[in-house]
Amino acid sequence: APTKNVPRAAQPHLIATISVGFERGDYLVREEKGFNVYFYFLEEAYNFIVQKGFSRMPKYEENDYTELIKRAQKSVPGGCRYNNGKLLMVLKKKLVPVTVCEEKSMCFNSAESN
């Protein structure tokens, strides 16, 4: 059943997932640009991705994304050619301008440098 209307992001963000069920390691972290890292423990996988600035999506958003992935995988004629594993967790990281200030008079805003 389709989920209720989920508000979409007003600003861009990156998505990462943690899945289970692979031969190389028990847990797989997939993140931006197809970067895949395998771990033997969930805690290692979670700590790795959180240290990169990702945080867990709210449950309603995570459910919406999970349903989207399932529909996309079912739409591939003949099925996917690789092991998808079982999706455990979806995380996101917002892409926002960063302001770095050591002193108030020396404030630098990355959005102003463009």
C-alpha cells in the first residue's frame, strides 16, 4: 500500500543505506557516488556513516524511501543482477552552506564565495 504523502526536501541532501546479507561482510554501507564499504558489525557500519555527517531519517521518510527502492528493483526486467541484501536503515545528510567563524570579524560563508 502506498504511504501517505511525504513532504519532500526543500534543500538537497545525500542518502546512505545500511543493508545486511552479503558474503564479504555482514553489513554494507552504500553512500554517495556508489561508494560501498563492508563491515562485520552493525555498530561499525553505523559509526562509520554517522562520522561522515549522516543521520537516520524519520520513520515516515525511511518507509517512503524503502518503498521507492522496492518498486525500482521490481521494475528491472528479469530482476536485478546483483544481491540487494535486506535494507536495514536509511540515513541522510543535508547539503547546506557552511559558515566558519573563528572571530566575528573574520566570518566566511561558503555561499558568498561563489
